[in-house]
Amino acid sequence: MKKVKVKIIINEQHNLLPDQDRVLKETFSEEKHQFEFVKSPAGGWTLEEMNEKIKELQQADIIVFVSP
């Protein structure tokens, strides 16, 4: 069975809070989902970097934005 690709975007200076981690684990199972964290730089992305990230994110089935 093909796993669903989940991209989780989080600022490189942040970590998941315990409740955020719990919600992700309750919502997405490792058996059915393939996770990848995309760390956004603290200073943001240039336009060129944003365009590259758009292409990368279009490969995902689900995109999750995490904020503290």
C-alpha cells in the first residue's frame, strides 16, 4: 500500500509542543503516512527559495503548518 506523503512545515527555531506532537500522532499513523519535516529559516525564504519549496510541497498529499 502506498503511504500518504505528509509535509510538516515548522520554523527551524521551533520544536513541536507536546500537544502538537500528540495531535499529529493521533491524526496520522506511521503505517499509513510518510512524514517529512520542512524547516523554514528564521529569516524566511527568498522568492527563488519559495518557488523551489512550492514545487517540493506539490509532491505532498497533505501539508501541515506548525506554529508555536
